[in-house]
Amino acid sequence: MAEITIRIPDKAIKIAAVVLGAVVLALFAGQLWSSGAFRPHYELQVFVPKVDGPLVGSQVRLNGLPVGKISKVQFEDHPSDPDRTIRATLRIEKQYQSAIRTEATARLERIGLGGERFVNIQAAREGDPIPAGGEIQFTPTYEPTALEFMDFLAKRFGCKDAEKTSSETKPHAVN
């Protein structure tokens, strides 16, 4: 049986390697560009009271629109106020600095019922822009417990109160 040998010139292999490398490099640069790595940023500080707070990498939103990420979360060793136990550093795109003023507030919110936490900044028209490294005021949000949520659903869908339901299901003595 005859063997068939295919020869690929060294020049063709080198060209293919250069093209493949260029494609990989372009994809990597595109990923960096879309992540905002080349856009200028500045940092703000926010203090939150509880451990169930934000995580590094969580989104920062301005009136619901994504404007940055949380770059660092650290515990304060000896906070003067129990509502200031965790310091979160917010890395925000510089173009939004003029919209975040001293009267603006930040709060922790969730995506959906049990979803990921993020920091939402409510912009304000009053005050001066907060300088880089400055602090934005934190406003706590109320999160209902599972029992409160179930009570809400029961009322929403017209179910009777739990006490009334339990008294109706108890057997009555027959005389």
C-alpha cells in the first residue's frame, strides 16, 4: 500500500499561528474593554451594619443602572457606631461622579427574593459631588422574615388568618 504524505510549509504554519494569536488577543482585549477596565474610576466608602452585607465583586447601581462594582469589604475593628461595622469600597465609573452628591444615599438591595445583593445609590440633586475616597450615607432597608412574607401571601390571596383556621379545624365536643 502506498502512503500519502502531506507537507505543510513552515511559512503557512507560522501564518496560522500568528492569525490564531491575533484572534485570541482581540477576544481578550474585547473582554477587558466590555468589563470597563479601560474606563476611569474613582472610589467611595459606605459603612453597613450587618454581616449579611455586600460581597466583593457585587454590582453598584445608580438609580438601578450599573455603574461599578464593590472592590473591597472589610470589618472595622472598633466602630464608634454599631451601624458602621463593615466598610465597603465602591469602585464607580468616573463619568457618574457628578451625579453622586452629598445628599445621595446608598442601600443594600437584592435581585429577586433571595438573589444576589448589590448596592443601589439613590441620586440627589442637592449638595456637591462626593469627592474620590469620600463617604456616601447608608440607608438601611427592611427585609421581611419568612413568616411575614407568608402572612403577606395569605392576606394577598384571601386566605383566612392562621388562628381562625386552626380554631376551625379543632374538633368540637358533641353534647
